[in-house]
Amino acid sequence: TTEFVRIGSKVKLYDMDFEEEVEYKILGKSDLENGIISDLSPVGSAIMNKKVGDIAEVHTPSGKVIKMQILEISK
């Protein structure tokens, strides 16, 4: 595991609104079908430089704020 979310990290998150776990790989370009999100996307930018246990507030384009907790970070 790695300490902080960076480009290239694989991140397991707990979506506190939907009460479910999701997993993404952070790269420069999104490919949602393959679980890849951009570091510039709402989720990607909210979790960058966070560590396990941190709660990120994701500001969606619709104006809603979703809270996600970092469960695991790996390469």
C-alpha cells in the first residue's frame, strides 16, 4: 500500500451516501467502464493527496456534495 492517493494509485472508497464500496484507479484520463477516473474529475480531485481513513467531500456538477472515505490505497 501507499500512504497518499497519487496518479497511478488504486483506491478503495466507501461512498457514505450510497453505503457501498467502490474502487478506482487514478490516471490522467477517465475510462469509467474500466474503473479508471481522472485526477481532475470531481472524485479524483477530491481524493488526491488524501490518506487511508480520510473523508473526502466530492462536489458533483449538479451541486451535490458526496462524502467518501478512503479505505485502501495501493499501486
